[in-house]
Amino acid sequence: MSDENQTTETQEQPNARLKQSLSGKVAFLNSLQTAVDQQDDRLIYELLDPERYHTEISSTNDSVKSGYFNLVEDVRSQIGHYLSYQLIDYLAEIYPFFYYREVSEGEFKILFGNWWDRREFGFLDVLNLEFQFDKDEYQKLSGTFELDANNKHLNTEKIAQISEENKQLQDLLANQDQREQRKAQLRDQLQDTSSNSSFWESGKVKEERQAVKDELSKLTDEDQKAADARNTMKSNEDRILALSKEDTILSYEKQSIKQAFGSFESFTNHSRKLYADYLTSLIGKEKVRADE
């Protein structure tokens, strides 16, 4: 009898742990369903990542229970889609220059501005409440603010370099007649030195002939550049237009951020605190409803 009792007691310990684990999962799913029924987005975020929630939001000393988000992994995109409605309404007030396109269920691409040729600026992670800005586009905007103090644009130097290249190409086209005249003179010089040359010609004469050949070669290279100049100039003009358009778009973005946040630093700081700021706003709404 004692052996049977010992076996029963041994089984009861893992059974208790199993029941506790199952109860926790059931409680999580019930709480999540209740939060959805009551449209309690704040509670959903707490359930999704209780550790982060209690670290950044809650001031209580309650013990943090492990999350069970893996139980609803297969409906992750649906949860993101559901949570996006209230979140995007909030973002429209704080970040009025951002627009969002749902490229797949629960996945949102960020668009900067509502003007022509607006840029794709990254993605909005609804479940983690994070902006995932495109690194290159973000760096361009950051650089625009840095240059603003000197009244320069991001592409000012590039445009100046390309414009100078076009000026040089234009000069090549304009100087075609002078090059032809000079080449004719050089060929005459070569002919004269060749007819008067001997096996024992001096080193000085050889150097002079080589200098003439080098100048002829240089002029021939310039002729080739001139032949390609019109196509190159057209390509450069297209590049200048594209860079100018990019500077214009960046100016729109810079002005939008200044109007909303005052500075790029303030915009960056707010963007990093999206999780805390948004959930704090939801808590504020809960308190207002409770007081009504």
C-alpha cells in the first residue's frame, strides 16, 4: 500500500504543474478574447508583452507573468490589423505628415507626406509599437537638417559638380573649330620634322616630336568626348533634375517636422518613445471614461 501511495503522490506533482500551465494559457486566451470584445487595446498590448509593459508603463510591484503570445502566433497578422485602427488615428494627430498603406494584413508601409513623389519611409510595427524607418531615407532627412544651418541642401554639391561637368562639355563643343585648326598645325609640324629627320637626330628633336604626338592624342580624346557630349549633357541634366526634386521633397519633409516638433531631435525622441506615449494615452482615455 505504501508503494501505491508513493506513486500517487509522485504523479500529483507533475499533474499540478501541468494544470497550472494549462490554466495560465486558458486565462491568457480568455483575457485576450475579453479585451477584443471590449475593444481594450491597452490590455491587449499588456497581454502581448507583459514584461515590457510593466517595465515601461506600470508603476506597480506586481509580479510579471510570462506571456503566451505564441498561442496566437497564427493570428498575429489579424491582431496587428485589429490594433491598427485606433493606433493610426492616434498617429495622425501626433505625426500628421505620416500616412500608412497596408501592404498585407497587419503590415503597414510608412509614406511621408501627401504630395507628389512622396517617399516610402519604412514600416510601422503595430504589435511592438515601433517605427522601422528606412535607414537610407532617414539619413537623407537627418543630413538635410544638419545642412539647414548653412542654408544648403543635401544635393547642393553634387548638382554643382554635375553642372561644372556640363559646362566643360559645352566648352568642348564650342571649341571644335579651334581643335581642328590646331590638329592641322600639329600634323604639319610632324610632317616637317619627319622629312628633315635623320638617323642621328638629336634628343631634343625627338622630344619635340613626342610632345606634338602627345598633344594630338589629347585633342583626339577631346574630340571623342565632344562626340559623346550631347548625350552625356542630357544624362547630366536628368540627374540634376532628379537631385533637385529630391531636395524639394526633403524640404517639404523638413518643414513638416519643424511644424509638428520644432526640431529633428524632438521628432527622433518622440519616435523612440512611441510604445510608452501611445499606451499612456490609452490609459488616459480609460480614466476619462471611468470618471464620466
